[in-house]
Amino acid sequence: TSAVVVFGAHFVRELEPNQQRFTVPLAGIIVHPLWTPSLIQNDIAVLHSPSAATYNFAVQPIRLASGTRTFENEAASVR
């Protein structure tokens, strides 16, 4: 009925000082329609969190596509 979202984690199974955990109802999760778990393709979702994250050195916003800039087929990394 819900999922736990963890921001700012190095080890999601351990509690770390900079982690922020939110419970998101399944109704607040929109998974990419072409997600293929066996191929790890389109592994992205939009989440509507009931609470706002607090930005710190471990949690920062990312730039979203706008206008004609889509980022389609471009490599991405998470640090």
C-alpha cells in the first residue's frame, strides 16, 4: 500500500545521519510505462512525497528537462 523513499543514503539498509525517509502511498507513485525490470530499462518514477525534503550536502535537486532540452538517450550519474 506504500513505499519508503530514502534520500541521501549510501547504504539504504542502514540508518545514516544525512538520510531522509518518507513513506509514499502507492497512489503517489507513477512508474514509467515502459519499465522493464529484467533489463533495468526505463527505471524511473515520479513520486509525490507527503513531505518536502531538506536540502543538505547529501540531498540536492536535479535539473529537469524543459523546452526542447529532453536529455533523451544521454548518460546520467548519481553521486
